[in-house]
Amino acid sequence: TNYTVVVDGVKVPVEVVNRATSYVATAMIGVRKLRNLPAQAN
């Protein structure tokens, strides 16, 4: 089963496997961390 997750208007296909929710959550956290890097650098 494949789900398409929309992140900030960008559709990202996600293959659903065991603990798929954790993978998605990890991806979301990763994106947030990347966005926070410039703020921390300043």
C-alpha cells in the first residue's frame, strides 16, 4: 500500500511499512530541524 503525504504542498510518496508513522514523523522532524538551522546559525 502506498500513501501520498503532502508536505508543504509537495506530494511525497510514502511506502507504508511497519512503523510507517514513525518514519513519517521522523521525516517531519528532520524537515523542521533543517529549517531551524539558519535561525540557530544567526
